Amino acid sequence: YKEEGCHTASRSGHCAALLPTSGHPPAHQLLLFGGCNSAEPEVAGHWGQGKIKEEPPAAPRLMEQLARLVSTGQGSGQGPRGLRHHSCSVVGPFAVLFGGETLTRARDTICNDLYVYDTRKSPSLWFHFPSADHGLKRVGHRTCLWNDQLYLVGGFGEDGRTPRPQ
């Protein structure tokens, strides 16, 4: 038995994403997002140039839309605090997090907020886009990237118990 050298914080309900780093030479890092009381992504692994096989972006139109969306917002170094059981999809240099349960509110804990983590510049920035559509509130769901679009699949609705069939 050999103990892993990386000691990450305890995180329940988190997600992970392999994202490119900004800078030269290009590299990749495995980031952990959300869970418990964590607002900052945690690096769980790092790979230098040539260690990860680069594939062309699978969603060029969606990447363009995300770039336009974040250009309209105010970026922050602070991510969502205490978000868990959310979805996370990688779209090029962006990690797109949606919904989940926030531990920072006493009521209305299931959220329908979109968070975009932009790694194109250093330091990487968070962008937060709240939604007024209560029908989108989800926890325990997934987002799936398919045909240059993100699909919201399954999960539970705003009460945290009723399955969402859409």
C-alpha cells in the first residue's frame, strides 16, 4: 500500500473536470469543484505538455456562445460556496456548473444558477448567471454535451424529492 501524495479536502457532492491551463507551455489539471463548504476549485492532478492527448473541441458553437456570455458578466475569483450535487460539463476552456443544492441558504436550497469557470486567462475567473425559471431547479442531475449543445437530464426538482422527467 502506498498513500497518494495528493491530499484533497473532504468533499461530498462534488464534481471533477480536466481543464487546460493558461500559459505556455500548455498543460492540463484535474480540478475538483464544489461539495461541503468549499468555494475554490482544488487541483487533484497536473499534467504537462504532451501527457494528455489533445482532441479538437467538440462544441465550437457552444464555446463561442459561452465566450460571449462571460464577456457580458463580471468575473470573480470566488466560486460558488457550499454547492453540491450539481452538474459539471467541460466545454473547451470552460467548466459549466448548473443547479445543485447550496448549503449557504436556510431556505430555497435547490438552485437553478449557471456558473461558468473560464480558464482562458490566469487567474481563472468565475461567472455567475442566476435564472428566474423555477422549473429548471435541479439537484442530482447531469448535463450532457451532445451535438454542440448542453442537455439537462434527470435529477430532482425544487423540493429535492420529486424526480424530473424532462
